[in-house]
Amino acid sequence: MTATLLNTPARPRAYGFWGSTLWTLAAFVLALVAIFLFVPVHAIATGNRGGLPPDEYLTLLTCVVMSGVITFAVWRTRWPITDYLALVTPLKLHIAVAIIGAIGIGLGEETLLSWLGGGDTNGKAIFAGYFAAQRAGLLPLYWLNRVAFAPFTEEILFRGFLLPSWARALGRPAAIVGTSILFALMHIQYDWHGMLAVGVTGLFCAWLRLRSGSLIPPIIAHAGGNLLAMIGLVLSLA
């Protein structure tokens, strides 16, 4: 059976709490730097000196930079990346739990927002992003970002890289809650209702990662939930 960080003795170069935290911070900072550099390049290339790049380009750039930073950080440890990030085959039971979780994420977030009273505000933010991508002719990239690139990057960052180190240093409950709070705060496009709903998703994905010993189930749950939410968005426009 393939080893993971959570069920084998730690290798000497595996990151501890501060190492993983600082590399995660570096991923965020370098993503912001990349965006800062990309904006004038895009303006010059398009001849629109006063305009900003479409959000879909910025989302894709952020995913590429963050994934690259984490990949480099893991490479420095000399661990196989699949072992370090737990990109290993899970049990069928955990795949089933992930699929059920995807349905819950796709349908449950809207219900939670309705209970909290934040459905309209966050719905407007989602629709605004969709229509902006449509006007820019970037709907295919919009779908890819939300269903594939962003979920994969976020799971690699929070549940693949950060969570195991925090779990070993702080204990599993604290690590689940702490990484879920950071995950929620990353979604600043929403108000507190929306970030709370995202945080609940983070709690489930973190629990599933630790329970299954694999990052595959939370990726399935996260991406599948986003897919169902996107389908619901499109159906509401029909």
C-alpha cells in the first residue's frame, strides 16, 4: 500500500507546522505578485491600457502559481509528490462518501445561505461572475476554473499540503477547523454568509481527507459540488 504522511512515520524533510504555513503564505504572496505583473502585460498586449484582465485569466494564473509553489515545496522534501499530497487510490467506500458529499455541497450551500439570509447577496456575486465571463467569451474557461482548476488547487493547498502538517502539530480537530477557516477567508468575493457556507464545505473535505487517507475523495466532493452548483446556476437562467 502506498504510504502517506498520515499513516507512516514522518520522514526527516517533511514540513512541520511553520514550514507548511510559510510555504502556503508564499503561495498566496507569489500569486498576488504574478497578478500584479500580469495586469500591465495584458494591458499592453490588448492595447487597453486602462482595463483589467478578465477574472477568468486571473483565476487560472492564481491556480497555476499556487500549484507550482506547492509542487516546488514538496520537491524540496524529496518525497514522492503523490505520497506527500496523498494522491493515492482510496477505498470505494470513501469514493461513495465523496459523491454523496458532492451532492450535499452542490445543494446544501444554497439551503444554508437561505437559512442564514445571505442567499441573494452571494447569488448576485455568482451571477455577476458568470455574466462577466459570458461577455468576455470565456464561459468554457469559467466552467473549467470552477469545476476543475480551482477545486484541484484548493484541495492540494489546504487538504493535501497544509492539513497533514497541522494535524500532526495541533491535533486533527484543530487542524480541520483551522484550515477550514483559512479556506473560507480565501473566498473574499462573498459576504460572511457565503464564507461561512464555504467553511462548512472545508470542514467536510478536511474530515474526508483525514478519514480516507487520500486527497482524491475531497477533490471529487469539491469538484462535484461545484459542478452541481454550476448546473443549478445555468438551469436558473433557462
